[in-house]
Amino acid sequence: MRVAHETVRPFAAASGALLALSAGPFAVAPDDAIAAALLPAICLASAGLIIVRKPKPGRALATMGILGLFALAAHLLLIHPALALAIIVLTMASLAGLWDVLKRPASRAPLLCARARGAALAALLFWIADSVLRPQRTPIVIIPVALGFLIAAIFAIHWAVAARGSHRWRPRFIHGAVVISGLLCMSNLDNPWAAASSGAFQALVTLFILPGTRRAEIERLSWWEPLISHPERMLVGTFLLLSLTGTILLALPLSASGPAGVNLLDAAFTSVSAVCVTGLIVLDTAVAFSGFGQVVILLLIQAGGLGIMTFSTAVLRILGHRMSLRHEGAAASLINVRERGQLADSARRILRLTFAAEAIGAVLLLPRFLAHGDEPAMAIWRAVFTSVSAFCNAGFALQSESLIPYQTDPLVLHAVAALIIAGGLSPVAVYAIARLPRKSSRPASMQVRLGLAGAAALLMGGFVFLLAVEWDGSLGHLAWSDRLHNAWFQSVTLRTAGFNSIDLTLFRPASLSMAMIWMFIGGAPGSTAGGIKTTTAAVLMISAYNIVLGVRRATFFSRQLAEQTRHRAAAVTLMAAMTATTAIFALQLTQAIDGAALLFEVFSALGTVGLSIGATARLDGIGKLIIMACMFIGRVGGLSLLMFMSRRTLTAPVSRPEEEVDVG
């Protein structure tokens, strides 16, 4: 005999979602038509109560309720076209799933678990949409949001109580999340919207903690299994999940320094920028976010810089658990390990290098921040935050002017520069450099050599160029020694880090053009840097040089470059150029901003650099969404494409005659 929480029912998740949305029509109805919300609310509540036992009338009522909710929100959706499109797609997908348009296997979900999951997801989505649609915080808007989170919490507690005998730690997490949300709510009673929004924490934890569901005649899978089986899907999915989690956490009132909270779109922009280790900001990190919000940003930077797979692989090994074969295969592809047996060791080495470098950086920066007048607690926090942000090449700073206040402090500049270089070289290259003094060590691979050669050329080339062009320009107000320090620092940070020690709006046009080229190239593969990568640029230059010489095979360091490598380099570069062109056109069509500033912004976002010459702060909602997409594509797009090509090398079944085509 099944216990209550194991009883499987169709439409169990829909039941929870409909009940959580039952008060929604009142929140979106026009102020002069509140009474019209009564019928859709009754339909949603009735459908949520009966759909599990009586699917046909339940689905009919649910359809009427969803369409009524959409109709009541129409006047708000006209003001937000981008959000309107997302809600239309979500509504159509919901109705298609409700009526089984795709004829998928029937869902066989444990009743209490699925209800709690559906209610939590619906409450979160409604909270996000309502935050954008209804910026005014009247009781008629706040109460439905609070009721949605309350219903989600009740279902979660119900499941946790029923599942105590079959699950050890999941119910405890659920109870803890409910308690924390309750405490947050009690502490914000003077701000009703903040009190209602506190339920988002509990709903988010519920989504992650609840066990997976099953479908008829299919083995039970955890929610993460579809991601684990596919490296490209895993890479994109984990970054999306991190960005969504960060958005919800940063939108909580607890994350804001002021009573008004952080706008949802600004929270999403900050989250994507942190996860993609970019550093572009629409809000001043030091001013707009509280200590909790800054901690969330730091954790997003750390997780985004290293990647979820590095953490999970090392943690599972430490805990003594073995990963599934699908998990091992996908993780090996993401961490760039050829043998699965080396997976855990490689992950541990990456973590060890990261934490050691960040700790050393914090120790070096701490006395300098103390010398500049910080209180001990603030100096420690600033040193840790700056060190992590620098090694992960994120560019976030706890100073409103980045590192401009320290432009005459060479120790700060060179410590941060060293962290940026170490993070942008990849752990493989760093360990190869450490082995150089050993005579018995094996020669470094061609990839490491190309990465180091490319990094050295960009660093020295940028340093000399900035000195020559900006000596009496943006560097002109500094002493000659400080000009050297700042030119070197900007050469380091231009490629991927996003810190600046001088005002970039003072750069001459030639320097801005050079900066965009450096940002487009970026750092080394396998590092926290963005761009097409130094090895890609090096392979293209070597290929072009050999073509000019008439040499068919490209060689470097006494090694021959594989033809497939040259094709991949060309494909990655072409895709990056096409993405940049599309983004530039989209911004030029939607933003009333100077074209040069938009061009710089796109290259900064796609290269996950984070430098700006003022355009980011002037973007409207559409512009922010475009730059968010650029940051995300810049972080995962090139690597996903590279893995896709490397795993799918098809041989033509028939050999065709070759023919020359004039190019160039």
C-alpha cells in the first residue's frame, strides 16, 4: 500500500500551480474592473481542486481561468512587449501540456511532491511577472503574490511532513527554508512588498530540493539527468540555472541596500553579468546592494568562473560518491579531460589553484586597503571580493569608480593584474609554467605554448600601444612611473577582466579600437576569460601566414596543426563576428546611443570583459536584454559550438571531385 506522498496522480503539478495562481486575476485586473477577476479566480481555484480526480472538467476550468487571467493582463502586456511575448509562449505551452497536444507519455507524479513543485514554480513566475507588470505596490497587487507563496509553502510543508520516513535531509531543508522565509517576512512588516517577496526564497529552495518525478513506463530520473547526459546542454543549462537563481536572490528585498529593492530586470542583468564573469553593471554594486546582495554576487562570480561541473565533480569525490557514466562523460568534456580516471584529480587541482590564488591575492591586497583608510572589516571584505573577482576575470568592484582610486598604488594594480593573468591563462597553462624550472618535466603541449605566446603578445603589445598613444592623453595627468603601471594594468584588463584604473571615456579612438580587438580575442581556452580565445587567434594567424608562403600544412613549435583545428578556429571566429554584427544592428535599431559606444559595449559583453564607456547605464529594457544575451552567448556560445563540432565529425559517404574557388 502506498503512503500518501507516494500516490501518483495525473495533473498533480498542474493542481498546485493552479491553486497558487488562483488569486492572480485580482493582481493584474484593471483598477476599474476588479470584479471581472472573480470568475477567472473561481475557475483557477476550482480546477486546482478537482483536476487530479476529474481531469476533463478540471482541464476545461483551468483553460477558462488561464485565458481569463491572460485577458485581464492584456492592458499591462501592451506596455511590455518583450514580457508579453514570453507570457504568450508560456501560456501556449501550458495549455498544450494541459491538453496533451504533443501526445507525450502520461505524467505519473507523486501527488504531494508534484503539487508542491507546481505551486512553487507558479508562485515564482507570477512574482517575477507581477514585479515587472505592476511597479506600483498596492494591496491588490501584494496580497495575490503573498497568497501564492503561502500556498506553495503549505504544499511543501505537507510533503516534508509526509516524507520524513523516506527522505533524510530533504524535509529538513524544506522546513529550514520556510522558517527563513518567515523570519524575513517578519523583519519586513513595515514594507508589505518586501514581506510578500520573502516567500521567493522558500519557493526557490523547494524547486531544487524536491525529488524528481516519473513518467509512465520510464525509469525515475532526477531533474538534472537530462542535463547530465549532454555536455552542451549541461553547460547552457547550468549557466541558465545559475542566472535564474541569482536573479531571484538579488531581487529579494534582503539584497538591496534601500527600501525600494532592486528592479527585477536590473537584478537579472547583474546576475547574468556575475555568472558570465563579465562585470557590466546597471547598478553600482557598492551602493545598490546590501552585504547579503554582495555575497550573492561574489558566489555567482565564483560559480560562474569555475563552472558547476568542477565543483560537483570534486565534491562528489570528496564525499566518496561515484558519478554516473553520463555524468562522467559530460564532465570530462566540460573540464577538457581526455581520460575519465583523471576527472576528479583535475577538478581538485582546479579548485586548489583557484582558492590558493584568491587567498594569496586577498592577503596582498588587505594591507593596501587598510593603508587607504578602510576599516579592518571592510578592508578584509574588499580584499576578498576584489581577489575573487580578479581571478575569475569578472571585473566587479566594491568601489563606484572601479580601481581609479588606486591608480597611484602600484601594489594594488600589479596584485590585481597578476590575478587576472593567472585566471586568464587556464589551470593547465599555470601548472605548465610551474614545471618549467624542472629539467625532467615534459615539454608543454602546443595548446599551452600557443596560449602563452598569444597572451604574451597581447600583454606586451597592448602595453606598448597604450604608452605610445595615451602618454599625453588619458595617462597625461599621472607621474611617469604611474603611467607605466597603469598602461600595463589596462593592457592586462582590456582582454577580459573589466577593471579600469583610468577613465576609459578619455581614451583616444585608436585606443578604443585596439581595446575592442583585444576584447574580441580574450584569454586562453579552459580559463575564466571570454573572447574567441588566444589559441583561436594564433591558429588563424599561423594558417594565414602559411597560406601566404604557399605552404599547404601549417606548423608551429615543430608540430603540425590538424586540419580540423583550423576549421574550428575559423568557425568560432565567424560565429563570434556574426553574433557581434547582429547585436550591433539590434542595439542601433532600438537605442538612441552613439554607435561607437554601442560597438564598444557589444564587444565588451561578448568578450565577457565588462568595460564600458557609458552606454550600459543608458540602455532601456530592450537594450539590457540584448546585452544580457551577448554576455550569455559570449560565455557559453563558443565553448558549446566547439564541443558540438568536436563530438560530431561526420564523414561524407561519397567522395566528390575538388574544385578551386577564388576567394579574397
